[in-house]
Amino acid sequence: MTPQVEFPQIFDRCAGLDVHKDSVVVTVKVNQQSDTTRTFGTFTKDLKELAQWLLEMKVTHLAMESTGVYWKPVFNILEDNFHVILVNARHIKYVPGHKTDVLDSAWIAKLLSSGLLKGSFIPPQEIREMRDLQRLKKKAVGERISVRNRLHKVLEDANIKLGSVVSDVFGVTGWGIICALISGETRPEELIKLAKGSLKKKAIELADSLECRLTNHHKFLLEFHKQQLEQIQHNIDLLDRQLEAYLQAHTTQVELLETIPGVSHETVKGIVAETGFDMSVFPSAQHLASWAGVCPGNNESAGKKKSSRVTHGNKALKTALVEAAWSATHMKNGWLKDKYYAIAARRGKRRALIAVAHKILNAVYQVLTNAVPYQEPIAFATKRN
């Protein structure tokens, strides 16, 4: 049974939703005195019926768990008419005594009516669409890396040691040679004519690396992987163009973000696709850092600090920030680079990288909040001068 705990009343009419793939169990709580529970399907017509019922019950606030992707269709139908709170399942599942869908929804409603639920950040529609595109692009880039690795294995199997001479097998020279091999050209003296730039000086070494035993099977595999790469690149370009269309309305903010050391145009896409451009949804930079998972957690009891490891946070955002931090530490000079080496000497490189990612996210918050470009800390700027 649901624990008999009395909480203060915050919302007079609210509802808790226990969302599943094919059903939504809804409990409406009125003044903490009566509970009404109904179960709906998850087809659009069913969700519209749910919305109409909630309006008739004069419900103002709703809460539901972030169950996979199943919460999204429900949210899409309800967001226009109700204040919907999306709750991390870990925040409500550790309470014993509610083991059925009905009791789940009743417990969620009880916690909501008492104001004890902390809603997750749900970005506006535009940012949600950008997030979908950016994450899909990230996966496509990962697929491209996998296909390139498989193609490189085929070259090695054919005794082609192109990777031992060319730094980028898929650069202009490498790609030209691969296309020539597919077309049937295997003579090293002809293939080295495709060398560009500084590789022309390595003609002898390049010719040695191209002496091979290329079979029809190898040609088939090379052609197959080549077509895969071309299709993946086409998809990446398509996603990129769509992302750029979203960014056109925020040109000034994008340019301001690019003033932060380590933050490239690609990094901006990765950051704003997760956070959006409106920083007012986060109470402070510290809240944003905690949500992203780039600040130390707090675990203290009886005056003893047990752990300070970072929280899970938003993995996609954390990845983008760490990439930006890595770029910042490889710049010629700068406060972030100095900060990295100072922390790395005491705490290690991995913690130092997360610390720099934290600093970059703080800069993102300040840049977007105040609409000003990034500036090095005054103490560092004075020291340099």
C-alpha cells in the first residue's frame, strides 16, 4: 500500500501519470481528499480523450516519470493545456509500498500535490528538434568511423600499407588512391601520381606501400564500404544543413559562444542542442553544471566527505564540453590552459579536463545570460600584460 504520510497541500487539483508503452494510468487528486483513477491507451485519440477528461476534472498540474521515449507522445498532447512536470524515476522509485501502476500514479499525484517533485528540464520545441538532429548526427559520425575502420582493414588484408605513409587515409590523396584501386588500377607507379602536397616528396615510400595483392573480393569490399561512406556523408551534410537553419535565428548568440576558447562552431551545436539559448530556465550556473554532470557531487555525513565524484548528468552535453576542454588545453595560451595544467599536477589529467569543461559551461551560462563575449579573468589578463 501507499505509505500513509501526510504532506502539506500545495496544488488543489493535480494528477500523477504512470506511463507505459501501451497505457497511461492516471490518478487525479482533489484537495488530498479523493483520488480518481483511470487508464487510457497511448494512441493520439486516447491521449486527446485523456486531455479532455483532465480539463473536465479542472486539473492544473501533472507529473509523470521520464520513461524512455514513451513520455514524449503524452507530453506533446498535454503541454499546451497543463503545467506538466517530467520527473526522474530515481527521485520517486525508492519509496517502498507502491508496486502497482495504480499505486504508482497515486503516489506521484500525492508527491506532486505536496510540491515534493522536482521537474526535469524540458527544452522548447525548437531545441528538442535540434537535439534530435544533433544526436542523430553524432551517431552518423560514429557509423562513419566504424566503416572507415572496416575499409582500412580491407586495405591491410590486401597488403596495402597506405596508413603507414599517409597520415589521413581518407584525405585527398588517400581517397583518390582508394577510388583508383576500386577502378582496377594497382600499379604503384600510376597510383603515386595521385599524391598531393607534401606527399609528393614521399613518392618512393608511397610506391612501396602500394605494392599489393588486390583481389576481386577486395575490390568488392572497397566499393561496398565506399558507397556506405558516401551515403553516411550525405546524411551528415543533410543533418548539418538542417541544424544550420535553426541556428540562423540565433546568429549573434552563436558568434558570442564561439569567443569561448575551445568552443568551435560544431561545439556550439552540441551545447545549445542540449541546453538551448535561454539560460533563465536554470536558476544559476551551478544548477546548469550539476544538470550537465561536470561538477563534483556532494556526499557528506557526520561531517565527513565521502565522495566528490561528478554526477551522471547529460551525457551528450558532457561529451561536447569535454571535447571543447580538450581543444582549449591545446591552444597556444590562455587561462583555461593554465587552469588545466595547474589542476592536472594536483588531481590528475582526467579530473582537470572535467574541471575545464565546468569552467567552459560557466562561461556559456554567462555569455548567454549577459549577451557579452568571453573575457579572460582579470587576474590572468593583468598577469599577461
